[in-house]
Amino acid sequence: MELILIIGAAIYGIAACGYLYALWWTETEEQPKARWFLWAATIYWVPAFVVGAAHYQLCTGTRPWLIVSAWFLGLLYIILDRRFSLAALGSFVTALATLLCTFAFLVSPADEPVLSGPLADWVLWIHIALAFLGVIAFGFASAFSVLHLIAARLIKQKSQGVLSQKLPPLEILDHFSLRSVTIGFPFYTVALFLGSIQAVRHGTGEIKLTYIFAAVSWVIYAIVLQARITAGWRGRRAAQLTLAGLIAALIVVGLYSTGAG
């Protein structure tokens, strides 16, 4: 089981390194080798997930959600890249997919299986699924935000280097970031609402770190969405807050996956 997770995470990691190398140290936007590895990871996880679920403790705790989230990140990026030519986004998306697979590796095999115990509760299933849909959308929003920060800095420095020519215009990056937050926020909101119901039903009244960081991430994205839509926020502040929200959400994922929260 560990070998399945290690191989999957390693392929995503190699793809991330390939995209980073092509973005920063080559003069062309073409990234065929990195794209091949991303395709390899996307194809690998289909039979690997089935075999792991059938013969090993792959469907344990949050493992399946983490793996499927990483898989969807890669697949959605492949689709978006083919339509909008977002090659610069690849390094950040594959890096996030690698991180999610790493979280899956850290999940304790002693956790309750997905199809039995408390995780069989359909409310909890919906809660976790919606939370990861929100994280996927926030991941894309943060990737666009990181590129926005880099592009804005290069423009400020009046850089005419290769990197500045590979990045999409600021307006495109800002638009996709806002769209991603707009898509992810409703999922995340419902997920937190259902999570609070579960905490009341099964909890002891203890305030856990996961609850705190989940609330923090929700507040950050609520501020981002409200400020961008009503106050017309654009640029560096919106990008930084979007990235901060993802960091808080990933802390929740990490704590929840390892049982430390």
C-alpha cells in the first residue's frame, strides 16, 4: 500500500519538477516531458486506486479523498491547459497534487475504513467530499494568484526576460482566480456547515485545531470574495489573501489526515 502511494506521489513530484524547470530555466513554453509525467500519474492512479482499495488499506480515513482530489487536480489542469494554454500553471498544480498524495501517505492505517464505522455516515461523506471540492477550487485560485504575484513583480521591475513572456496577462490570472474562488466557496461553506453538525452530534465539545483553521480559511475566502465582488479588489492584496486561505485549508487537511487536529 505504501509503495502505491509513494509511486503516485513520486510521479506527480517529477512532473512538478519538470514544469518548474521548463518555467524558470528554459526559453520555450513547451513542456512535453512534464506533461507526459502528469499524464502518467493521471493514468497510473486509475488501476492503482482500484487495486489498492481491493487488496490494501487504501480506502482508510481520508486517503481516498486525498488521492481523488490530487487526481482531479491533474485532470482538470490537463483539460484547462488544452483549452487556454496555461503551461505556467502546471508546476503549482502538480506540486499541490504531490502534497495531497503525501498527506494520503501520512494517514494512519488504524483509522476506520470508509465503508464502516463513523465514516459510513452519509452526512460525513458529503462533508468531506464538498470540503475537498472546495480545496481543489482554492488550489487553482492560489496557483493563479502565485502567478499573478510573480507577473506583477516582473512588471514592476520592468523585466523583459523569458519568464515574463511565459506568464499570462494579469487580467487573465485575476479573472481565473476569482472564478475559482467563486466556484469553491459554496462547496466549502456547505462542507463546514455539515462538519459543524457532525461535531455537535459526535463531538465532546472540545475545540480542535482543525475547527479553528477551517473557520480561519472560510473567513479569509469570505473576505476575498466579498471584497473582490463589492469593492472591486484586484491585484496583490487579493492574491496574497487567496494564497493565505489555501494555506489555512491545507493545514486543516493535514491535521485531519494525520489525526493531529
